[in-house]
Amino acid sequence: MRIAVLSIDEPGAAPSSLHATGQEPFAHERAKLDGVASFLLDAALQRGASDAVVRVSESDQLTVSVRNARAQTLQRSGTQSVALTVYNGARKGSASSSDLSSAALTAALEAAWHIAQYSGADVFAGPAEAGWLETAPPDLDLYHPWVLSTDEAIELALRAESAARDFGETIVNCNGASVVAHHGQFALATSRGFRGGYRHSLHRLNCSIIARNAGGMQGSDWGIVRRKSSELGAPERIGRRAAERAHAMLDARRIATGMWPVLFEAPVASSLIGALVDAASGDLIYRRQSFLLDSLGQTVLAGHLRLSETPHELSGLASAPFDGEGVRTVARDVVRDGVLNGYFLSGYSARKLGMASTGFAGGPHNMNLTSTLTRSDDDLTAMLRRLDRGLLVTNLLGQGVNLVTGDYSRGVAGFWVENGQIQHPVHEITIAGNLRQMLQGIVAVGADVHIRPIRTGSILVDRMRVAGL
């Protein structure tokens, strides 16, 4: 791994020297990674392995942050690694190396093989079955290089912070504005016949700001992540959005305890669906540690809701032609009309449950929550009218989700709403319920979709306990 970190306040720091415009972000061609993967796979089988899996990866990332109108930190990091797993029947051993030389690869192989002689046997372990593998992976347009100089990155971050500070006199400090340009590539090879890999990119702009008045201080941040840097938008928009959110929370107060409908703003609403995805994952199901145990064919969401997985979206944030085991990814309705149609299964959890992999090794792919009740004009204002009287949640604090029981308790901040209109900000309160009832108690989903790997509009839950004064 190569990494360079400099504080701009240090004498002699030269930001522009770390990432020259036009520089190829990778040290190796993709063909090199394919060659290393094939070499090591063949060597493992010749050594006596019954099966083997090799993943060769490389990444390059430029990160720049500024604070209080000064460039604070810049970091250029690059990694290259090989991860090898060999199987001796039902026993397996794994080893890794950041050195791609033949000697280092041979040493990694010997280390993995040695471990495989003594590890415990597990009949469910092994590479993904040949019948599950992707044989003709589509090009999903996942790689869009953003090779900019550190000076250019600093300028973008400064523009975001400056726009936030220009919002008004209540903006008094900045926790930082940052720019990240990330590029990666990999090659995957398995003894069951898979060969594949691709390049990918993820770029980010973010700003975190603090507002203050006589009533105290409030902080907020805002950021955007995209495959294409051209879709990040102007940094001024990000800075101003962060400032607006911090300013809006000034003079926040607590509210009385009671049972109220709760509207989750779109950026935080995705966490509810993320909890459902986690609870429906094969690892928790076969361990019998999920509140969704034995729920296939059962109602888990309100009847007007559909949860779909669409892995082949062009340039999607969580798109992938195959998963981390080489298993093909396919579009599917995980939940339709509120009914759970399938779990999220890797090769191992699929074998444990006597099912087929769903291409879940590495996580879900572009989850989309939609409702038959949603209209095109159901923006946040319309959703507030549906809420009428209750709590709008814009920030979740801490951890409080028990996936075994479904019990849910989170600290939150947001706004109190009366007659569909925001009345004042609130903080230092807790909302509680049970995920099974909450998910089936979703009465509306907005059209104000926030683009993330799990995509949903704002979510209105019919009734939760709100603990305040």
C-alpha cells in the first residue's frame, strides 16, 4: 500500500505534486490482474488444492479536506492486494499479499495451503457452484475516472465551504468540506470456472457546518456520491444545503412524550429498509437470529409496498454484473405486495439453508422501495400534509436496532409538525417501536427519492412512541 498524508499547515507542503492532472490512476493494466489471478489459481490446483478462489485488487484514491477557508489535509492512497483461499476437501485456508511478485505469490500460496491442512472441516464452504456463475457479464458503465489535481480538489472543497459560510451570520464554524476521487479495479478467478473483473469509480463531495445563535449550536452536513464526477453538481449547492440544514435546527427543543405518526426524511428513511435487508440476510436466518425467521411467503411490509433489487442499472451506485463470488446478479422483487419472496443469500448461507445463492456476496444491489399509493407530486411538502400532526425525523443518533427481536429505539432530531406545517425543530428525543409493526405500518412513501444504494422517498409510519419531556 502506498499512502501520503500532508497537513497543508506544514512547511514545505506541495499539494499539486501528489496527483498530477492526466495521470493514469492505476499502476497496472487490467490484463496484469487477470494474469496474476490465473497464475495463482493454477498454482494452487497444482499444489493439490481441491478448489481455490483468487481475487486481485487495486485502488487509487485522492482525498482533500478544507476547514475555515484553509486546506487542511490531503491524502493520496493506493493499494494492491491478492487474496487467496484454497480448499483441501472441506478444509480451507486463506492468505493475502500486497506484493505481486512470483516469490510473494508462492509464499502466500504455501501459507494458505498450510492452514488448509489443519483448519476445521466445513462441508458448506467452497467456491460458488458452476451453475450459479455469470458467464457473460454485461458492461454496466461503472468506471468514470476523475483525475484532478490536488489544487483543483482543494478549490472545489473551498467553494463548498464558502457557500455554506455565505448563507448567513448564524454559520459560525465548519467541521470540514471534502472531495474524494476513488478508482478501483479487480480480477476474480475460481476453480469452478469463473473469470472476470472490471474497473469502477465512486466520487464524493461533502460539507459539514455548524450554526449558532443565542439558543445554542447545531451542526449538519450534506454530501453526494456518484460514479460520475459530472453528476456531483456544483459544490456551492452542497455547501448551502449543509448550511440550510444546520440553520433550520437552531432553537431546537424537546417535546412531550406520546404516541405519534413519524415521517422519516428520505436520507434517513433508507435505514429502515437497510434493517429489513439485514434481517433477511442468510447469515442471520441460518443462525436463527432474525425477527424475519421463517417469513418467506409472509407479509413483512404494508401491502402497497414493493422492494426490488435492480443490479444492472447503468452507472448505478450499487450495480454489479456479478457478486463477490462470481455469481450472476439478477433483477427481482424481494418483496411484492408486502410479501417476502426471497432472502439475501451468499454461496455459504445458501448451502446452509438448502437454497441457491441470490448473488449477495458483497451486499445488495440497488434496492428500491416503491408504493402503489405514491403520486408524482408527493414531495416532502405533500408528505408533511399527510403526516398532519407528528414528528418529522431528519437525523438518527446512535444505535438501537435489535435484529433478533425487531425492537427499535433511536435518538433522533427533526421537526414538530402541526396541520401539515413545520412548527419548530426538536432534539433530545427518542422514538421506539418494533420493526415488524413499523414496516407493516408504513402508510405512505414519498416521490422525493434520495439516491443511495438503498433508494426510497420519505417514509410515513402510522404510529410510534416518541419519548421527550
